[in-house]
Amino acid sequence: GGLFSTPAVSTVIRARGAHGGIILSASHNAGGPDQDFGIKYNTANGGPAPEHLTDAIWTASRSIQGYQILDGADVDIDHAATFWLGDMQIEVCDPVAEYAELMARIFDFDALKQLMQGPFRMRFDALHAITGPYAHEIFEKLLGAPAGTVVNGTPLTDFGGGHPDPNMVYAKPLADELFAENAPDFGAASDGDGDRNMILGRHFFVTPSDSLAVLAAHATAIPAYRQGLKGIARSMPTSQAADVVAEALGIAHYETPTGWKFFGNLLDAGKITFCGEESFGTGSDHIREKDGIWAVLAWLSVIAHTGQPVAEIVTRHWQRFGRHYYTRHDYENLPAEIGEQIMHSIAAQLPVLPGQTLAGREILIADDFAYADPIDGSISAHQGLRLLFADGARLIFRLSGTGTEGATLRIYHEHLEKDPLRQHQDPQRTLRDLIQVGRNLSRIETLTGRKAPTVIT
């Protein structure tokens, strides 16, 4: 049915040595009658096209004078086959099978089968999006998890009336199940096109930042990474938890702008093995996209290797490396001009903020983050406004989207706690002083009337 997950597209492009791939996706690109349809292009490495290429495509699109069509028979995309359409040969492949084969080469499926045959119980919520067929094939068929392990596994054009975003708000039924009295041991969800993930343990939520750090710390439990990692990269707003692990392992770590394409150069150059972003994306050098199913299999591998539940794995990680308390507050659907006003106002204050003390924390650096790509030397400016405090805390402001439904202001708050006795508190309570600083600097309530964020993660 043409049901390619984004990670599967990257898998097939790389396996076939294709020049690239065109993806029709319910993506963040604002297109189509309901602003829910996008056309994306991935290049020969399997990753998102870089800006110089998408800019060139856009420029060329403005000079098109006409196009040709072929009146041919319908193409059967439900069965693997090779045939001709005009003078073009078409091969229909099975992306689920090809992706599953790659996963079997990366992970120890025998060890994961053993895990599934014990008392261990898991639930995977595909949210009626693209990963349903992949999850049924891998978790239930190949690994032997009981039927019913995968829920909402049939992709639907309207996602069953839900929103396929794997977080505590939009995947609430899964979260409720994992926090119930008779909860499964492990829960996970993926998004509309299969590249993002949410990880839950029994009565425990794993932040995406912690997820990247924990997987990096336990990478050698996975056969494909048994020799260790070359390096780790994270997007700038993502917490610094992965940096601490990289330093302990003696490997390089990189801070990039938001957007998976920025990891591509580092991956292609062999500088990093794992990468991730706080918006529920995690991946490795096996493809050039973030990968939801891969992240779930990685967590299952750590659980099988350690014999520990999710909560214990994470709390032991905190005891060793410290806990990076972290929360993101999203103020959605702001008028675009208000969003721009907020960012300009904060930017105007940056030169005078270093040296000041806010909420008992001294500001060391206040800047507009810019990234110099270590591989191709390109510069990406205006990637987010940062306040870096002397005690290691951070406060970050980013504005995204200026479509028909307005913009979203995202405020990120982070504080490192090394004392194990203080590592089990509510992040909203621990970070309340930083949260108030962010609200004051942005003047969010004064300018918008908003007394609370739309979404907290």
C-alpha cells in the first residue's frame, strides 16, 4: 500500500544505492487543503535534503513552464513485482521486510525473543499511524510478543481521530496504562511517519534527553555497537545529559541546531554513532533519519542485557552521571507577530544579561546560537536564544512555525542535580524558578494573556 515509514525510506535508499527518494507525508510541512500534507526529498545518503538543494528545487519550481503526463494503467503497489510504465522500469518492494532485516542485523533478536517469552510485558501504541505494520512484524511475529502487544496498529488516513504525536498529551491512553496498578513493564509509541518515539516504564516516563544518554551509556549491549561509539550529537535545546556520558566514555560530542539534517554530515564523516533531539527523536548511523522502532529495540536490548526495569536503569544512570532536570513549555498558535515580538525583545536584552543574577543564578553567557558545521564549514545562525548559568543551568527560547495557525514559542529549562537524594523530585517543582525567569523575560502573560503553556513535556 505504499506504507513506508520514514526510517524505512532511508533504509531502502541506502540499501539500493538510489540517488534519493521522494516522500509523500503527513508531515510538518504546511501543504494540502488541511495543512497536513508535505512532499519531502531524501538524498543518496538516505537523509533529508540539505538547504542548498531544497533552495535550488524551490528556485527551479518557479520557472517551470509546463510538464508532461503519461496515460498509463494503474500501478499495483500492494504486491512485490517489477514491471514497466512507459519507458521507466518500476520495482515494488516490501519496505516492512527490508527494514525488519536491517533491525535483525543490528540487534540480538534471539535475546529479545527470550525476553518476550518470560514474564516481561510490553505495549506498543502505533497511534493508527505508519509504524503499525512494522511493529506487528517485528514485535509480535519475529520476536514472539503476544498478539495484542501492538495496539492501534492499522494505519488510518485520519489516525483514528487522534493526533499521532508520541508524548504524554497525545498518547495519553498508553501513559494511563503504564501508570495503572497492573501496568506492563514497558511501553512505547511512535509518530505519524515512524521516526520519533516515546519510552515508558512501569509508572515511569523517560525524557527523550535521558533516553539518548542512557542508550549511549549502554550501547555495547547491542551487537552493532559492541565496539563502542565514535561520538554523540544532540540538538542544542536537548539537555546536556548525553554530553556527560560522552565525556565519561572519552568520545566526542557535538551540539547542533534543531533538524536531523545537521546530524547527516557528522554521520557521513564517521564522527558520531548516536544522535538525538528532545522532540522525541533518537537514532544512529544505521540510517540518516531518526528511528522510532530502532529506539524501542535499543531499549528492549538494554532491559534484556541488564535484567533491570526501566525505572531502575534510569535512576542508576542518574546516580552515576547526575540528573538533568528538564522541561519544555510550548505556547502554541500564537499570532506570528506576537511570537516575533517576544523573540526580538529577548534578543535585545542579551548583551546586558551576562553577569546578572536571576533567581539566584549568575548568567555566564547570553547569546543567539549559531552553528559552524565542522565538516563543510557552513554557518547556521539564529538557531535559538540561550541563557547559560554559572551552575550549569540553561534557559532557551525558540520560535517555530509561522503558518496559518500561527507560531509556537518553546521555552526550555534545564538544571543538573548531582545529589542522588535530590534526584526524584517533580521537574516542574525543581525548575519553577527557571520557569518563572522564562515567563518574565518573554512577558508571555502580558503579551498573550496566556497563564499556562499549551503543552508541557
